[in-house]
Amino acid sequence: MASQNRDPAATSVTAARKGAELQQELMTLMMSGDKGISAFPESDNLFKWVGTIHGAFDEPTNPSLV
């Protein structure tokens, strides 16, 4: 199988590189100051994020209007 032929060292380097990229994205989001938009890693896992986008009150997606 192809997954068995992967070099574990190369995989960990790729994961570390992606982790560094995601850390940079987090810093960009934190410094942007965009109102109504947030995204943060879930726990300490940079590969799983939780995001929120706030819309206008009168939008049809507002649960209080349903």
C-alpha cells in the first residue's frame, strides 16, 4: 500500500510545517480585528478549528427569527 511506503520523518516535517502555517494564520486572525468573525483551534489541536461568523440581526439565518 502507498501509505506504508511513506517516510515517517518526511510526514512529521510536513505536519510541523503545516502546524507553523496554521499558527501564522491564527496570529493573523487575532490581529485583524474583524468584528463578527472569529476562529480558534479547538483545544491545543491546530488541525481542528471552531469558527463563528455573526450576521445581521434581520438575516433569515438568525434563529430568533424562526
